[in-house]
Amino acid sequence: MAVYALTGFSLVSLLSFGYLSWDWMKPGLVADVAMDPMEKSLPPTFSRPPHIIFILTDDQGYHDVGYHGSDIQTPTLDRLAAEGVKLENYYIQPICTPSRSQLITGRYQIHTGLQHSIIRPRQPNCLPLDQVTLPQKLQEAGYSTHMVGKWHLGFYKKECLPTRRGFDTFLGSLTGNVDYYTYDNCDGPGVCGYDLHEGEKVAWDQSGKYSTFLYAQRVSKILASHSPKEPIFIYIAFQAVHTPLQSPKEYIYRYRSMGNVARRKYAAMVTCMDEAVKNITWALKKYGYYDNSVIVFSTDNGGQTFSGGSNWPLRGRKGTYWEGGVRGIGFVHSPLIKRKRRTSWALVHITDWYPTLVSLARGNLSNVPGLDGYNVWPAISEGKDSPRTEILHNIDPLYNHAKYGSLEDGFGIWNTAVQASIRVGEWKLLTGDPGYSDWIPPQTLTNFPGSWWNLERLTDGLRKSMWLFNITADPYERYDLSDQRPDVVRTLLMRLVYYNRTAIPVRYPAENPRAHPDFNGGAWGPWASEDDVDEWEGGGELLKNRNKKKKCKICKLRSFFRKLNTRLMSNRI
């Protein structure tokens, strides 16, 4: 394997400095034979359904928590994880919308049509309305359901909004990223609007409040106004620590000795978020919820390394299918856990929270067949083996095809030009273009990127379209075994073929000019209705409504913009 290094420390030097202080080599609790996803474990015998608090952070890197050896202070997360169960074989998706959709539906992206990219603000697209969501199942089980934070699952019509998808209340943003104080979001030059919503209305009066504080305060208010005798589900999707890098000055001051400006701001945001989690935990105890609660903490994807994040020592970053993009920080903290204060190496995926939490709530899963997630509570609480033995990271037929991939390279089984990745047991296969593939150490010094650090690249990767790794033995993905183990490659390619046969068409329509905030009072929000001249369907096709003849200035422009957007999108894809 051809490797070259820039100037500075070698990987061996960094290893000797103790960056890899935690134990990676404990075996994962996975078997070689896959189970039926519908073969669920029975729910635990709690005296009453537990309160469920699910905390999701945005773009927090794998290295960026204290108990992973970070230089960033996260005392609350460290304590909660230490007293609960750390999930060290936990997987998420490489970008925002896919992780959120799989959490909410318990299904892989290929089964919701969201396997390509994210839902963009001007797209007539959202989480498919035929999907029964996690909060809807919890409502059926008698839960009060609340969401605070970032939605990013589409909003082009009101039926797509959080309050129409199972949440009793909602305070947060609908798009992918907003200013932490003004809540403005620009989706390109001149396409800017306000994005903070209370229920289905624009929350203009909340502008100026730092979102991490605002969201934690809202959770406290929800808990104060609810009875701990009645089960509650709160989904807290912090926008932290996604860009823009903004934090109150007092948190930045703590990291004044950190030379790299982006890392300093990012670290401040992480610590601020950590204190928000502390306040939420305190509120759970103050108002009588804690003793019967389950707190789940998860990141949504890998950290963005050029915006202060670090996934060290993993390979890759946000947006890639290397471990740095898909291995997440995760833990469960609860007085109800039977075996606390330990690290679990059970294989867990973000889709597993749907059946796990519905089972904890004593909900009914019989009317939602075809879930890709498993009930992993026995593995978490009791240390039993995980029922999960494989993970389809994704199959994206629209992503740029790898230049050197072919059906021939895939033994006539699979076109290796197609971006795809799958984990089966200890083996992981990647095809197509997995994304930026370097190993990037924590960005702490002033000159980053500069001559002090070691960036290693695989030069042979430029002409490859398929990689195989033994993730248990090689969690850093340094040793490609695709040539040595063609038998394993064939087996995993056949699993990709199997999953691809179950995939539904990609939902990725062209952007529509009617979504511009200027047509919605200056705010991002629903813009389509049943009375529209056009009805948008998945895949980007526009179907005419023959019963509607009324024309307007916007409608006359739509054909032009549609053709222009189609050309732009084809270039982007």
C-alpha cells in the first residue's frame, strides 16, 4: 500500500503520544449469521413506561468528547456515559437528513427514497408521508411527544412539519443550518430567510437568543409543565456544533490558549452544549422524572474537519463512508439499566432506536413491518449479544460514479462505480467513491493546516473503486484486504445486490423558486398546497394539474427556473 506523508510527526509518533489511549481491540458482540429484523426481543418489565429523552448533536466529531481523549471539556457527557453504557460499536449516517430519517422511521435510506444527499430548503421533498414515525408510535402508546431543535426532514407543505409527524409541540428550525442568534439561513446568494418556528408559526420573538440555551430552556419548561406520572418523549436535536461557528464569549475564553481559531470556537460550542445537557439532566431530577427515565445521546454524523471537528484516529470525515463519517458517539444513561458503568461493543445502528424505544414504551410494532432496526435494549441493559450482525451504510445511485469502477471489477455481481458501503460481521466493504479519505489529527495548533502535522493519503486510492477492511482488527481502515480476500468481497457484494433489490426510487426533485422566503414573509416555511398549479412528485418530475387553469407571475417563471435548476442539479450531481 503506497503511503506518503507530509512533513512533521508520523502516525507512530502520534500513537506514542497517547492519542489512542482507549481500547479499540475488544471484540464486537456480533455473530456471522444475520437475523430477521422483525425478530424483536420482548420489552422489559418496568413498573410503568419510562420517560425517554433523546439528545442528538450535529457534526460532533468522534474524537470530540472527553472520554475519547479529547482536549475539549465535556464533563457532563463524560459523567453520564461513565454511569451508563458507552456504545463503542455504534453507527450513524455520514450526513444530516439520512441519520434523522433513519432515527425517525427505523428504516434504511434506500427504503424511504432519501438515499441521495440531504433535503435542501427549496426542494419539494420531505420524509415520506406514508411512514409511521417514532413519535407517532409513542403517541399511540400514551406518550406526550415534544421536539426541540433541528428538523431537516422537509417542510414544503404543512403535512411535512414536525407537528404533523407525531410531535405535540415543536420549537426549532426546519432547514439544515441557521445563525445561532438571528436564525437566518441562506440557501445561496440572495436566497435568505428566517428559520425558527414555534409549532407551525414563525417564532420572530425569539430572535437574538443563542439556540443551545434556548433549546435547553424549552426542555426545562416542558418538564416543569408536565406530570412525571405521565410518560413523555422529548427529542432534542441541537444545531450545535454545526457551522456557523458561534459561541458566547465566556466559553471561547476557556480555550484562549488553543491556537487554531476554528478549533477554539468549535470547542467552545461543544462545552456550551455539554452544559445544556447538564441543565436538562438537572431539570429531569428537579421535576421528578429522572428515576424513571432513559437518556440516549447520539451524534448525527462525523465531524467536519475543516470546521474545527476531529474524528481522530478514524479515517475520513463528515460526508464520507469511512469510519470517521459513520462511527458515532453514543451512550445510554438510565437508572433502569441493569448493568451500568460499562462499555458495550454490541453492534448498534441509528435505525435501532425506533424498535428499541417503542418496545420500552410498550408500544405495538406489529403494524410497522419491514423495519431495518432491532430492539437492542437487552444488549444495552443486560450485556446480551446484539441481534444486529450487519449494517447497510447506504447505496446511492446518483452520487458521482467512480471513474475506475466497473461491473467487471465487481466480479459481474456489482458495478463498483456506484457509491455503496456495507458492514457484515467484522467486515466492511466500500465501492465507488467513499469520499475524502485522509486521517487528520486534532487541529489544535495555530498553523493548521501546516508543517507540524502529518496527513497521510493512500495514493493507490486514486485508481480504486473497491475496499475491504476487517473493522474489528483494523478500525482505522489502513489495510485494504480486497485483493487478499475475494471470497469475502463476493459475499458482501451479494448482500449489496440483495439490498438494492429492495430499494425504492430516489426522491430528489429539482428546487422550486416558489420556496424563496421572500414569498413567505421573509421566513422559510411551507409553500406548496393542494391548490397549486403543479404537484411535485419524487424523482424531480413535475405533473400538471389539468383542473387548474389560473396563472400567476410566479407560475410563468416556473418553467424557466425548472429547466435552469435541472441543468444546475445535473452538474451538481
